[in-house]
Amino acid sequence: MTIGIIFISVIFMVIGMAVQSQLKSKFKTYSQSPTSSQLSGQEIAKKMLNDNGIYDVQITSVEGSLTDHYNPMNKTVNLSRDVYEGRNIAAAAVAAHECGHAVQHATAYSMLMLRSKLVPAVQLSSTLSQWVIMAGIGFMGFGGGNSTILLIGIVLFATTTLFSLVTLPVEFDASARALKWLTYANITNAPEQEKAKDALKWAALTYVVAALASIAMLVQYILIYVGRNRD
């Protein structure tokens, strides 16, 4: 059964790398396609926040590529430099998406609130779950080994799986809000909108792959536990 865990890990690692590669390719392509509005990512973010009546969120520039994120703790939309300064479809899509999270926060979107509540538990479980699971499997390797440790590890890992699942509607909703607003505010025309939609689709797929990988691993751990208790 541990061979199954290794197999699943390798399969989803390869899939994840393929999706990441395609995502980077899409963003590179769309970064070379200017928008008709000619607004920078920073300007787009500010306009979307203002259009939604949000004035207490700061927009900052951060280092790295695809490091863009919204931080609800200090209410900041953090855009990578290329997005912050960019006047292209990729920058518009990313900036609007991250502001979509800010709008979710401002309107107390239920799934975002749930994800925020899960953060402390996930921080603990993501650190301990793999160690506890490996220890549980190791102890079970000895004759008469108790499976309780493995069960504890499974419960911890299930928390991270739940977090991955809750993240999906949060990301999909943020993209939907972004695309709707980009059209409403005339930031992108019809052809540009399709490209922005495509870029956000590939970004969302990274979360889908992560969630599926987590589910598959959780199922494998449960099968090991059930199999041990049948012996």
C-alpha cells in the first residue's frame, strides 16, 4: 500500500508540474498582449476596489513571479512587480482576481470566512500530519502494532484536505467576480476577456490538482488503516 502512496505522489507531482508549466506559458503569452484600457495592474486594482466601495485595502508590489495574493490579516492586495506595473491582459486578470478576494472579505463571503477559520488548524496539521502518518505506518510494521497513531495522522491530514476543497469555491468565485468586473468597467474588450478567462482558468487548475492529490492521498491512508484493522 505504501507503493500506492509513492505512485500517487509521483503522478500528481507530474500533473502539477505540467499545469504549472502551462500556467507560466499562458501568463507569458498574455503578458505580451496589451489591454485596450492601457491601465496598469495597480490602477486596475485600485479602480476595482473603489468601484466596490472598498477604501481600506492597500495595494503593494512584492518580489517574485506569480506571487500575487490578498492578505486578509492586514488588508493588502499584494501584486508581483510584473502585475503591479503591467498594462496587459495577464496583469489585468491577476490584479482583478486578487481584488476579488478583497471583495469577498468585505462582503463576508461564507467560504472565505470558513477558510480563514481553518487556517490555524491547517498550520498545525500541515506540519505534523505527514510525520504522524509515517510514524503510524512504521509502528504498524511491527507485529501487533497499534493503528491509533495512524488514525490521528489521518485526522490531521483530513484537515488539510478540507482546506484544499474549501479553497476551490473561494478561487472560482474570485475569478468570476474579476471577469464580471473587467467587462463591466470596460477594462477588457470581448477578445481580451476570453484571454483573461483562459489565464484564470489555468491558475484555478493548480488548486484543482492540489485538491485531487490531497483526496487521493487521504483515501490511500484510510485504506491502509482499514486494511490493518481487518488483519
